[in-house]
Amino acid sequence: RHQRGAKSGCLEDDEMTATTATKSTIHKIINITTASVVLASHHMMPMAMALSSSSAVRSAATSASATFARRMRVVTVPEDQWRQRAAEHSARVRRILAPGMTDVDHPMNSGLRRQRRSDAGTSSAAESWTALDPQNPIFNFLIEYYGLKGARGPRRLARWSPDPSLLLCNEDELDASGLRVEEREIHHHANNDSPMLDAGIFLEGATEDDFAGTLHLKGAMPLADGSGAVFSPSLFYNRFGDDGGNSSSKDKMKSAAPFQWYRAILTNTLDSEPIFHCHGLHEWAMQYHPPGADPPPSGKYQSHMPLRVSREVITEAVERRGIHCTHVDALRFFAPAAAPLNHHGSQLERTDQLRLEQKGCVHAHMDLLKISTRLQPFVDASLVADTLEIALRARRLDIEASPYDVRSYGLGVVPIETPEGREEYRRRQKELMQAASPIRERLLSAYDAFVGLAFDDVTLIGADRNPAAERFARAEPGGKPWRKNLIESK
């Protein structure tokens, strides 16, 4: 496994959805019935030592409906500190998304208007967000490709979460950041009495109201005494125990598999050689319609946008030297007539992504947002915002180099049908790669830290040996989504 600076956060102020435990299992794991605070007065060992303790998983003969006490070592984040960071994160996401957000009177926000009327004029952090504009060529890909629909989409990005790698820091590092280490005893439905094997981040003073728009409800363990909430990857994924038979080894491997997949994608992309001669022709391949061919199915995605060039120019640009697209997901959106023109294959498999994904790909930069949100809520919120910024920056180049006329949205034109335009595209592509590389490095470190906290080595090895069925799917122009185009023989 790659370990690229897993402690990077210590001192710093669909198609393949991550599969988690079933809702009933999750509720049994995190259902908190009571909580008491036990402050440790003795010198605390570094958090990493507590996390790396090895112990056989014990099974209990008691009913899964009973509650079990566990002393948990937590990193406590003072209320004033996390609230300030949450507010700053929300404001940053709002600034990034503001150009693409709809007005409250937009038809997509009818539910929000009804909610405001029912609340008799009251407002909250959750109600202040509106849906993204499905017509805006920069922001509509967040809806179409990444499922950030309605007001919930922007609100999800604006929710704050602490950096799990804090759990890998020692006391001196935490003290320097104004954090402290404590022991807490929590009662829950995990059927395991091994002490001190779980660890979490405790947000002091967090209340139920915060889950309306400030914090993620998923993964949160509000304490019954009202003192705050705990976020623990190991407890959420039940790393150190079983919950009365509801969370089997197979279930855990199934939960871990998507994270291992994205981890491999990040690793391989960082180690790849960049390609700078694709010139963004995937958008042109979507509109490729030579004489005698059927209309391209993907023409519908930007049908509201006029073309800035003729069909003849699109055909000439696509056929000039063919298409050098390494992004396997993009191939599904090509016009079928463009399939033979792709130098990397007219039909690809999902596993080809491990071989083809490369650090110069504009769409690979956009996918960093998808990969970061898969970790929520167990990811530093500032990293999610960084991936959002680089994704939108990549999308801008993507759409400005397309055959669409997007100047009415205040955007420019990169005329890749000309030598000058192709040179500009390469220059900006290289700039994007330089900006995205450190973000991709940080995201891989975040995955390293998360999987080490949430899953044991046996589970991770099993996940690699038993990948999800979606891993073995076929991509072809005009084809079905991954999950509906599985390769049965595998």
C-alpha cells in the first residue's frame, strides 16, 4: 500500500458509489443511548499507538439489542475552533459555487420555498442554499456526472468535517493545534468488549441543529448528554468488533472495496506519464455526426448550447488525427461513429482505467471531486473544497475548448481546431496538471489514513481479492452505465 504522508493533517489548520453497511447495521453501530465523560489525568500515549494495537476480535453471547460500553480515546476539537472552521468552509464553498447557483425563485427551488413558508420566515444554514443551474455549462456537470442535485448538492459540499488524520498525531502535535486528547465512555450496539481499540474526533458542543446544514449526519455519533458528537471511522465501519452477526467479514470487505479502487486510481495516476496531445476532443467526439451516421445520443447533454463551429469543422477536427482520449468513462459518451477513431480502443473495460488514467487528463482532475466526496464525512473539508476548485477550473478549460459557443456565460474560446488553439490548450493543460498534482497527493494521503483507521489488513486484502462486480464492466460509445453493462464472465 502507498503511504504518502498519512499524517499530513496533523499540523495543518454514479457510477461506482462507495458501498457501506446497511442502514440497519449502521444504526445498531452508532445508536448512542448514554454517554459519560472520563477525562484521563495520566500521560496519554500517542494516538497512533492506540490505533495500531492488535487484539483478537471477541464475540459476545449477548443479544444485539443490548448496549455495550467502550472507552474511546478521542481528539477533542473545542467548539469555538470547529465552528469557525465550519463557517469559513461554508463561506468558501458559497463563493466557489455562487456563479452557478440559481435564484430562490427558480422552479428547481420550489421545495425550498415551501419549506420557508412552513417555517414562518425563520431561516437556517440548510435553507440558504439553492440548486445549481442545469443550463450553466461550467456547473451542470456537477449535476449530470456527480449527482449534486437540488439544494442538497451544494449543501453537501458546504458541510464541514474534521480531518481524520488527527487520530494519527501524537499529543505534542495536537497541543500545538489547540486540541486535546481525552477518554470517553460511550454505549452502543457493537458487540465487543475490547477496551480502547476505537478512536474518534469529538466535536465539543455539537448539537442536533448542526446536522441540518453545518455537519454531516452520516457517521456522526451525538452523545446523549448533549456535550457534542463523535466521528469515528473505525466504529462506523465496525473495525474491531461484530454487532451480533449483522456486519460480517464479507460485508466489511464490500464496504472497503470502493475505497481500495479509488486509492489505486490515485496511485496509478500519480505514477503515470502525462499526455498532452488529446486537445480535449472528447467533447467533439460527443458531437461527431458524419454524413450517413445516426445522430449522436450524447448530443442531448448540451443541447441548449449553440455550436460555435459547423458540423463540417467538427468532423474535420475529429478525423484529423483521431482521438487520444485516456478517460475510460468519457468513451461512453462518444458518438458511436467516433468509436473507431479512438487510439486507445473503441471499447474499453473499467479495469483499463488503472492502465490509462494519466495526470494530464482534464477529466481526471474533475473526478478528484467525486473521489474526495466518497470519503465524506471522514475527510478534511478543506480538501473537498480544493478538489471542487480544481474540478471547476478543469471544467472551464474543458468547455472553452469544446465546439459549443459559451461566450454568453462570460467564458472564452480555446479554438483547438487551429494550431494556435491547440497550443493554448496544451499550455493550460500543463498548468492544470501542476495545480492538481499536490491535491491528488493529499487525497491519496487522506485515503491511506482513512482505510488504515476504518479497516484492518485482513479486510483490505480480502477487498482486493473480491472486488465489486462494477469493477468488471464495459465502456462503449452510446453504451449503458457501468452497472448495467457488466462483463458476466468475470
